[in-house]
Amino acid sequence: MRHVKISDNAEQSFQLTREVVPHFYNPLHFHDKLELTYMVQGYGTAFIGDYIGQFKAGDMFFMGSRLAHDFKNAPEFFKADSILKAEAIVLHFDEAFLGDSFFKIPEMKEVQQLFKDVRTGLKIEGESKAQVKAILEHLNQSSPVKQITDILSLLDILAHSTEVSNLSASLPSNTFNYSDAEKLDRVLCYAMDHYKEKIPLEKIAEVAHMTTSAFCRYFKLRTKRSFSEFILELRIQNASSLLLNSDYTVEQVALECGFESSSYFYRVFKKVKKETPSSYQKRMRYGKK
């Protein structure tokens, strides 16, 4: 992971980009801007602070300053013959993009609270997401003054929405530095490449350039879970993607994601998702319970 500098634009107080790529390229990273991301195409695993979860087309995330995050596409996006695409609309801006004191006035009380909530990352759903998406899609086509009022409208929607949920359980740490970031990214990249296999602690500690005991403490501190718990979650997230985006049977998904048996996969999936793989697939694909 690394500290990324988002370039300032002398012509605008925000940056709006639309990225269309074979797969997302960024490593786990953090920066000093607020970031609002809408997923147009693609799916995979989202890492936001200590949150690990599935992302898919139509998802929207709002992340605070210095909150570590990354969206890693599923393995099939990296195959040589893949025709899949990843696409996202991303808005970056400073918390003080209208000046140091603007959001401190009494009328901005709810937005002030939003800026506090977003420090741990938010996922936006429902009508709120639809309204914010409409603003993002037309923001660059508006006049400069209208762009500012559109961003204020966007913030007002989110500040009053009941359709947002917090993601990470902990705030970004001021002690999280560049070398720390690089280390965790190496671990995550190795785990994403080898999650189907049995990864010895000695091996993953070697990837992090740490002793086994030091790595276990470090990983638990940074992710709020053990490495073995993390690998299980990673397998479940990738299994969820396959259940929705492939023609594999449940048994094939279990083997493809590194589970020794379909019965063990069923137990773990139900514990994590609170439903069986089959019911999850029917509910997500067809809206059936």
C-alpha cells in the first residue's frame, strides 16, 4: 500500500474521473482527499480500512482522508483471454475545498457529522445512491458554479440519508506510514494470488519480511482478524462472486475457492453470510428468498 498524491487541478476544486480498464490497477493505498467511488462495471473484493467485502457493479463507496482502500478484481479479470472490463466514476475533493471555515457554519452541522462518519468509510444504497449517481454522471457537464452547488447537493443527500452503512470498525491511524503500507499490500497481493492454497504462516511472514510471531501481531492489529480468518473471508468473497457471475455448481465453487469439501464450504458460507450458498445465489440473482 502506498500514500498516493492526488494531483490538484488549478481549474477545479475537485477531480472527477471515469476509469475504464481491463482490471483496477491501484495497490492498497491512502491519500489526503475524500473519495466517492461508483462502480459501473466489475466485481471483486473491497479492502476499506479493516473492512473486507465483495464489490460489484452498482455499488457506491465514500471514503475519508487517509483511509486505506483498494478494489481488487476477481481472478478471472486477470486471465490472458479475459474480455471483462472494470469501470468506475471517482470523485476526489478536499474536506475544505470551499475554504477552511465554510463547513463550520451552523447550517453545515449535518455535513460536519458526515465528514466524521466517512472517516471509517461508508457504503451507499437505495434512492440516495441513485440521486448521487445522477449528479456524478452530469457533474463535468455543468457550469463551474453549478458544479459547486451540485457537490453541495450531493453532500446534503448523504448527510441526511438513512441508506448509508459504516464499513471499517476503526479510524485511520496516524502511525500508518509508507513502509507499513507497502508491507500490508505485499501480504494482500500474495494472499489474493494464493488464497486457494494452504499458506503456511512462515511463508506469509517471509513475504512481510517479519518473524512469524511479529507478523501475527501486526496483521491482527491492522486488520482486526487473524490471517487464517482473513483467508477464509477471502475465499467466501470470491465464492460469492462465482455464485453470481459463473455457471459453476455450488460444489464446483467450493473446490475452485480452495475448500476441502462442499460440506465444509456450506458451513463456513452460512456462518459468514447467514444463509446457504444456494439461497444466496437465488436471492442475489433472482430476488428469491
